[in-house]
Amino acid sequence: MKEKRIEKRDDSYFAAGRRKRKRYMKIYIPIIAAVAIALGALFILGAQGNSLGNKMVLHLHQHLNVTADGTRLVIPKNIGIDESLYKDHSLSRYGLQGLAPLHTHDDSGTIHVESNANRNYTLGEFLDIWGGLHLNGKMVKVTVNGSEPISDYRNLILRDGEQIALDVR
């Protein structure tokens, strides 16, 4: 007959503490791992779906004609794209992939509003981004779609399809 071997349990103070820590580790390690995985997933999803990320939520076009003392000025291409034509970066967080939210692609006078936030943009903000049209001390007359002149042209909200005429004297 085989003899059963019975091991005596170590009930010392230190052994009891080790058993208690083992028991807690079996509970806490999976909880900590699950929290870390959940936080990592939220961080990754948050970076991709951020309301101020690279997803375009606003896309408008306006046409701007500028005349100075009766002479039509050409509005440069790449305003808000080319660093030499991107003076004011205060709206950069609303732009896409390094572009200002208000920019031009060519010299046709079309202003592109391409933004990751649904907000109003103004003619003054476009002029600040451009920084190339100096209007201080000059008489400025702005009309939209041939309407009566706008007195506060800097706060003119840009709307899709507008024809904006800016006359500087």
C-alpha cells in the first residue's frame, strides 16, 4: 500500500502574506490589463475620429475679385498653402493636412473653405491668412453678388457660391 504524503501548510506570517498577494494578483492583473487595453483603444479611436482631425466637415467656395484703383489684381495661387502666402496661422487647427482652412489652389480668385470644423469663416480671416493685401488707411468697398456695399467687410461671413467684389482706393 502506498503511503499518502501530506504536506504541512506553512502558516507563518510571511507565507500567509505571500498567499494573499498571489490571490490579489490573480484578480488585479487581468483588471489592469483590461483597463490598459480599453484606454489604448479609446486613444487610437479618439485620434482617428477627433472632431478636429483631418476629416473634412465643411467645404465651400466663393469667388473674390479685387481691384485697386481700378486695376484688377490677381489673387495668388496657394494662399494658405505656400508658407510665403500663409501669414496668420491662428486657424491652423481647423485646416486639413497642413493647409489653412481658407486657401486658394490657383489664381482664379476662388477661395476654398475646407475645414474639419463646422464654423463660420470671414473675409477678414482670409485676408489675415493671405497677409498680402494691405488695406490700412485705404477706402475699401465690398459687395456680395452685386448687392449694396458691405460696411463691415472684415466680418463678412463666407457663404458657398458667393461672388465677392473688393474695391480698394
